Amino acid sequence: MLSYSIYNDGELLQLLKQSDEKAFTEIYNRYWKKLYGVAWYHLHSKEIAEDTVQEVMAALWKRKQVLEIQSLPNYLATAVKYCVFKEIAKGSRDAKALPQAGGTESSLADFRFLQDMLQKEINRLPEKCRFIFRQSRDQGLTNKAIAEELHIHEKSVEQHITRALRHLRTQLRMFFFLL
């Protein structure tokens, strides 16, 4: 019996287009854990995360004949991202939740999701680091002005901002991978 694990993603996609169920099973087994992890991280619900991955995989099977996929991991990650956004929007949708000014519902959900993730990570910074970062980014103060206000060296301000940016970059890396 031939093991499909030896095939690369491109070969599996070609077999999938020919309705090869074993190729689909290999794709599912290869990616479900990563997709589930991403969905669970953002949705914090085992059931909804599982449903999200199932929805993405079912759509892959259903549309296998018409899809033109260049990169399977990127396609699947993007599909999960949009399902996550849809779930979040569905959970917070009411008459005022998504204003209609200048964008699609999806782009507003993307923006709000990113904004929420960013604020959560900023709030996790140490107090002084968070204060300096917000003074720099939210208030638009220069490093020199912040240093004078706090009576510290300008280099200390730079170090706090660098620490904050490093933390944000590290913590939001998975999210940006999805984008």
C-alpha cells in the first residue's frame, strides 16, 4: 500500500483534483493540527475551532475541481483566518457592531480583530514599558519629550520601545502569518 505522506503538497493537490480521497486525507492529517491551533488561539473554543477547521476542509473538498492553489499552507491559513473573522463578527454582530462607513464587513472585522489583538498584547507589557510605548505611539511624543517627562535617559526610552516592539512582533507573528 502506497503511503501518501511521501507526496509533496503540489502532488497532493493534483491527486485531490482527481477526487483522490486518500490525498485529501493526507492533506487533512498534515494540516489539521496547525489549523486547529490557529482557530482555537483566536476563538478560545474547542468546538468552534473544530467546526472552523471542518468547514475549511469541507470547502476544500467541495471546490477541489475549481481551486487554483499555489501554496497549500497559505491557502488553508487564509481560509481559517476568514472563518475566524466570520465567527468573531457573528458573535459581536448587532445593529451598531459593524458601522457601514467606507468598508466591507470583512475588512471591518479584520481591522477590529487586529486592533483587539494589538491592545491585548500592549496591555500585557510591563507598566513602564506600556506607558512609554503608548506615549510614543498614541500621543506621538518624541523619545526626548518622554525622557524629560519621566526624568530618565533618552536611551532608556528607546530600550522600552524596542522591548515593546519585540514583544508585539513575537506575540503577533502567527496572526501576521495568517494575513
